[in-house]
Amino acid sequence: MSLDLEFEPPHCVGLVGASTRAAAFSALRAGLTPFCWDLFADTDLAAVADVEKLSRLTDDAMLDSPARRGLPLMQLGGLENHTEWLARASATGPVWCNSPQVVGRVRDPQDLHQTLTAFRLPLPDVRTASDPPPADGTWLLKPIASGGGRGIVRWTPEAKEHPTLNEPHVFQKFVSGISYSAVFVGLEPPGDVNFVGISRQLVGWNVLNAPEFGWCGSVGPGSLDVPTEHMIRRIGNVLMWKFQLRGLFGCDFIVDADGTPWLIEVNPRYPASAELFELGCGFTLMRSHAAAFGVEWNDPDAEFQTYPESVLAKGVLFAPRDFVMPGLDQLQIATPYDSVNRIADVSAPGTFIRKGQPVCTFLVDGLDDETATRRLAETAREFLLSGLPTGE
């Protein structure tokens, strides 16, 4: 696909992050033409958008690309941990993302904890690297530049040699419960927050070969008890008010046995669970995100298959061993207009994938959370049983 660089915003948008496929599909459904920079340049993305593969996440070369000039740029997953790069990107052209100052504050565990607990909102205790807690298993060791659960371990005597200790880190009190995420859209001040929805997170699921605290998917749209959802909505409003968050952002929670939603982390960008709400409810969140930055257009959304009576499950499969990616039937591969019960984030045939790396993403539907989760497990097992060639 060829990008017409003569288009003026908002018809085009630049997307940059570890993986841009979900946001690119969202942009296409909203009538935009995406140009993408990411670490994988998967086949389903390359089939529908211009994409350049990054040598590393904070590759400055893309900022000098002819495609960058004039395009509004959205930062996606992973770049919330690189405020210096965000500052450089913001100096090269228009952006649809939060400022480096806003991102830096909301990603600072101490700032987040102090600001929200002042409003009596539930956050687990945090301790700095200079004030470690007892290594008794009741705390987590977490990198400050976290993402998808990378580098998170229980703080025990065995963790005292863990690599996370060699980078900026904090300790967070472990909370027992079920992982959920919520998606919000922060409107331009002095606006309000639009609550999009809640999904259950899949974390450390052995069916998908994920590490203990590794995010590997979401199930939703979902619902929680009224007091729990009310507290989650209040947290979203306070975050927008105190940190001036704009556009799409996600919040990760642990909901304990009493229904208290403990805020674990804030992701000030397009969240991984956003596509569940688009495909389940039939709206385009990219349009909502752009509106938060004062950009609107009248072109209608593209037609795409939706599942308003279903619960959707999205799961990222991690490689159980080294292998070479096989070719897939084209009808198995997701498109922006028909994504569910297909496979997304598909590497090119012949790609060497190491044990523990992401292989692909499954999107399935079911009548309820339990059915959708079961179908996701069945789909992953069938894919693995189909036979993955062993890597050399």
C-alpha cells in the first residue's frame, strides 16, 4: 500500500511503538491512512499500511523520515518509558499524545502514589530502591520502565541477584486478586473524562506460555459491581484532573476479594485492550482520541464486523521453544474489517522466533467471559498442535 503524502491531517496519522498493528487497524476503521514504525512490521500490518521496521524502539532515524513531516504522530506501547525521545519527537511536528512532562509524572510510581492517595484512592504501597522492604514475598520488584510485566518478580531472597536491580526500580506491595484494565479518553481541559469500558486481563497464563507477571491478553467488554466501577471511574477523573491526561489512556487494576480496585499502573497512550471495545461495541476510538487533541473530520467510518452480543478475548501467544514461523492461510489472518476468529500480529513465513518471544495474537468471541476464554485456550492449543518447525 502506498501512502499519499499530499494528504493533509487528519486524513493521515503516524504511529510509532513496539507494535502498531491494533492502532493501525483502528485508524483504518476511522477512515484514516496510517504510516507505521514498529519493531516487527508484521504481515497483516504491511498488507494494509505503509510500515518501516525500527532497529530499536527509540530510533531517531524515523524522526527524519519524509513520512514524518506533517503527520500527526501517536506514540504507542513502550514509548511511555522514554520521555526524552517523546520530547525530540514533539519538536519535529504535530503530535496526538501527552507531553513528555505529563507522561513522566504519571509514570513516576511515587508521584502517582502521593497524588492519588491524597484523595483516599486505593494504590498499593511503594518503596524506593534506596528503601527496600523485607524480602519476604509480600512485595514485588518492578522496573520503573515497565511494560507488559517485563522484569517483575516477587521480592524474595532469590530475587536479590535479579537483573531488574541493575536498572531504575521500585518495590510495590503485592495485592491478591483479579487483574482488570479500564480505558478512558481524557478530553481537552477543562473537559471531562469519557469512560470507555473494563476488561479482564490475562496475566501469567500458562496456556499462552506467559511468564508469571507477563500480560498476555484481555477479555471484554466486562463489568464489575457498581461500587467497584464507580471507584474506577473516579480514579480516571482524578488522573485527568491532576495529571492533565489527554486522549486515550489505560489503567491497570487488581480487584481484591472485597471489590476494591487497586491501581497498579497507568499507560498514557492507546491501550492494548482498546480494540476489544471497538470490535465489541462498533465505535472507533481513534476518532475519539483525535478529538481530544482538537482534530475532527466528517468522513464516515469504514464498515467492519462487530460483535455486540459477544464477549471478546485477545491473547498473545509466546513461543514455547525456538522455531521458524510457518506460512498461514490468508483466510486465517486478521484484517481491519474482519478481525475476530482470526490471527493477528503475524510474522512473515520463515521468521526465526526465539523461545519466550511473542508469536502472534488470537482474537475470538464467546457468549460470556468463560466461553470466550475457553475458546481462546482451544485456539492456542490447536495452533501449537498444528506443528511449529523447530528452529536451528
